[in-house]
Amino acid sequence: QAPLVESGGGSVQAGGSLRLSCAASRDSWSGYCMVWYRQAPGKEREGVAAIDIDGTTFYANSVKGRFTISEDNAKKMVYLQMNSLKPEDTAMYYCAAAYSGGSYYTRFPPETDFGYWGQGTQVTVAS
């Protein structure tokens, strides 16, 4: 079973909402910062939101105030609540896990720290 499996993507009208889920199937994710990334066709991959081991969250400026990342450690789930969606949010969304070696992140985790990636779930926002 893949360690990270995303779900919840789909098509929505601008202004709508979606909640993405990431099922993390490893026995332990201790020490990992969980991250949502996205990539639109022809564009670079963009970090969207992250939640560190102490609950600290990081957001891209483009989604602040609209997206919320959360996790349920008991269920080994990570969520991304997306509200007020815009056409420019259209992308493939990926869940990832970043390992800092035990210290807390003070900024959005760099991709070089990502040990695990999911396969992605497509989000399409129509204008």
C-alpha cells in the first residue's frame, strides 16, 4: 500500500469548497511535517500548506485565509479544507511528508526534505 494516498478532488464552481484528504499508512509518522503541494499544467510545483509536528502551520500567500490544513494523528489523516476556490487553484494536489531530523521548521519545508509523496488528486475550478 502506498504510504500516502490522496482523495477528495473534483470539479467545482468558483467560490465553492472542497476538502482533500490524505491517508498516511505508515505505522508511524513521528517527526514528519505533513505538506500539501500542487502543480498546474505548465507551471512549477507550489507548496500550498504544511503542518509541523508541533502544530505550526505554513501557507502559501495565494491561499492564506482560504485554505486550512489539519491532521488527525489517531486516524493518520491529513486534510486540506479549501474554501472560496478560484480558477487559478486548478491543479493536481499532492500530499507529502517532510522530515527535518527532529527539529521544528521555521519556514515552509524544502522539497529536499520530502521523503514521501502521494499520487495526487485533481482539483478543477470552473469560472
